[in-house]
Amino acid sequence: MPLPLPLQAVPAGSGTTLPRVGLWSVWNEPNLGSWLRPQKRKGRPFAPHHYRKLVRKAAAALRKTGHRGDTLLLGELLPYGGNRNRMRPLHFLRELACVNRRYRPFRGKAARKRGCKKFKRLPGNGFAIHPYTLAGGPGVRMRNRDDVTISYLGRLTKALNKLGKKRRLKKRMPVWVTEFGFQTNPPDIFQTSIKKVPRFLGWSEWLSYKKSRVRAHAQYLLTDEPASGSGFGRYAGFQTGIRFASGKKKKQVYRAYARPFYVRARGRKVKAWGGIRAAGSGKKVVVQVKRGGKWRKLGRTKTRRQGYFRKSFRVSKASKRKYRFRGGGGTSAHLRPR
């Protein structure tokens, strides 16, 4: 799902044109104290209610400047919380919409102290989330129901549905995955083994793809942040790039980004899903399986709209083999099925 950026050339000075911006998002990770603080005041959530004011001010400014019909995202939330410096995303969302754990509007003193009196539906026509998972990959269980990693996007859509029905948000608000990636080892010795990341990337994008409410799935970063300092602080930055800080490609990770691939095996049946970045429909794809130390053709297919394909095959010892696909002038990372 390539990130759509509606562009339109408009005059901007003498003989100069600039692209018209048609997609906006309010703030970054407001449920993290590093970006918006305090998260709480006198033991009560504060950041969600301050953020609500930012969203309303942003929407008003866009209306006044000719951007009434643009796409406006809210949220941009961190995927999990659990300490004083960060709020769990669904807890933050409920407070933002002025409802309690049971999705009932705050009343009386609770509403007054949160600035929730005479609540009007929040502006915005999309909700952004950064559903990073832990180093163990998409299969890591998140036991707290207010956390939203890539495998738990359904928790978010259910919450949005409830708020839509109660007229706190637009009904059936679409979801935008505006940040996602895996920090790799190397370079960061505390993160996910780089050998596992190609499989995790394809698996994660498949999880976004199969959710009809997801409008975009964006990789962050393209290049690692440079390491600096010493000890535990050396890799305090993000190492989620498809290139090292030097610019050198993380070979299989780079391939996995350019051609996401996910394979699932049950008995002799193999389901393959993949894509060619920015290819569109009609690109020829050849899915291959490794047998006897050689890559052999398993079957052919073509990309559909947005450059993705899905195809099922029957293979002996399906779960023990490796798979890849060729298409668009290149080859995907090879991987074993889930």
C-alpha cells in the first residue's frame, strides 16, 4: 500500500511552482512524554486533552487556508505504554474522545477536569499509528488490551468503530501505518537479528495488507541513524533502516523492502503473498522453491492493483523448504514459511 500523496502544482512566486500538500498529520507520538508532556497531571491523564486542542486548532487553520477537503490524520501514536512517560495507545484514544474504559462519555467532575464538557466530534478522516513490535517479531503476544502492535491492528479498528458509533470520531475511520520497521543487530546488539528481519518485514506488511481499513504502510527509516557515544547509549537512535548509517545496503533487508514476501505453509499447501514496490498491476511474477540445492519454478502469477499478488501452490515437505520470487527486474529475499 504505497503512501498516497496528492500533489497539484500551484504558483509560488515568480516563475516557481511547488507541489500542493494535501495530506496532513497532527504531531508525533503524543502519548510519549518525549514529544508531549506532561503525560499526566495530578494523577490524571493530561496529554490526550491537550492534544485534542492541537487537533482542533490544526483543523481550523486548514479550513481557513483552503485545505478543507484535504486528508487530516490524527493519532501518530506509539504502540505500547506502561510507565509514567508513555500512555498505552487505546487508553490515550479513549481519553482523547472523552470516554471511559467502557466507552461511556465522561460526566460531571470527571468531564470538567478533562475539558470534556460540550464535547463535539473530533475532526480528521484518518487515524495514524506506529505499530512497532518487540524484537521477537510480529508473533510476540501483547497481553495488555490497550497496546496496538502490528499483529493487533484489530484492537484499534474495534475502538475506532465504537467511537464512530458514539459520534466521537468519523464512522469507520481508516487506519494509516505511518511508521514501521525493525531495529537490526548489527548494528544494535540489543535488537532483532538482521537475519530474521526480512521475514518479519514481509509478515508485517501482509498483516497490514489483509486489513481492509489500512490505507498505507510506511517504512521508517531508510537509513540508520549514526551511532554515537558509548555503552548502552551508543544506539539510542533508531536502527530501522534498510541501509546502514554508512549508506551500505542491508542486503536481504533491502530486498525485503523492495519486494515484500510472506509464505504460509499447512501440510502440502503453500500460500504465497508478495509485492513489487510501486509496480502497479500486471507485472509478471515467478515464485520459486529450493529443491536439491537449486531454485526451481513453482508457478507464475501477476501483480494486482497496488503491485501485490497472492497465489497458492501444493509442495511436498512445504514447511521445510525455502521460497522466493522474481519480478520487476529483481529477486525477493528468500525465506522459510511461517
